[in-house]
Amino acid sequence: MIFTNDTEDALRSAVWLVNTAEDPDTMTDAADEEAFLAEFPFTGRVDRDAAEIASLRDLRPQLRAMLIAPRDEMAEAVNKALASAILTPRLTTHDGLDWHLHAVADDRPLAERVLIETTMALIDVIRADEGSRISICADDTCQALALDLSRNRSKRYCSTTCANRNAVAAYRARRADN
């Protein structure tokens, strides 16, 4: 494990949410929000309404910019996000998780909590100088983000779909050369 569980979870959820903006957009309705929450069960207030979905959609470009920014720009974005929120940091344990930090109150809007959870995770990324673990998918036709939490830094694609597509293309190219 490179980062603590809560840091890895926050990074995964941010990348997942950012990647919902790729074609086709997969954060358009209540079912899409439910899929996000099933994968990443945020504690606290969840309104499950159109305004909440809109705020999650609106958050995606900011998260994307933060996640792929160079280290110094990432730090600036983190500081800006922290300054924009009412922080009420506290250690907590819940749902079988060990002690971890919640930086904003559970009654704050979901999009704000996602932003600040991502911000807190990026603090760890910045401090460890591990920004290279977040990149744009290596598939030339894809702009989704890839999160590499592997020990050997081998993940280049956002999904198995992109990885398989490129493996097949490379195989076909090798076969055509023979």
C-alpha cells in the first residue's frame, strides 16, 4: 500500500467521478449517482436529487484539473479548495474502517465533501511526490484518468477496455509485420 486506505479511496472516487464525464457521460441521473455511491459509500448527507447530481457534474472539471496538475499547481489548487470550505477536521471510525480523518462536517453537501476528501488525499500525493500515479489514459482515443496504485507503477490505462483494445491493436500490428 502506497497511501492509507482513506487516501486511496478518495483518489479512486475522484478519478471515477471525473471519468464519468467521458463519452458517454455516466453521471446524468439518479441511477448514475446510486452507482457512484454504491462504489464509494460516502457517509453523511446525501440528498439524491437533481441539484446534487448537477453539483457532482459541475465538480468534475475542477477535480480533473487538480488531479493531473503538476505538483506546485496541485498544491495551489489544494490550498484554494481548503480555503473555500468550512473545515471541521476530526478523527473518526465507521463502517469497519480504522481511524481516519474527516475534514468537513457530515451535513455539508456531497460535492463539497467529495472535493475536500480529494483535497486531503492530494495532500498525501503532494507530500510523497507521487503525482505521476495519476495520468491520462495511454489509449490515444481516450481522455479518461488512470490511477496507478500498483507497486511497480505499471498501470497505463483507465480501464481493462482500453488496455485490451491496445493489446489487440499491438497484436494485430505485430501480425501484419510478419
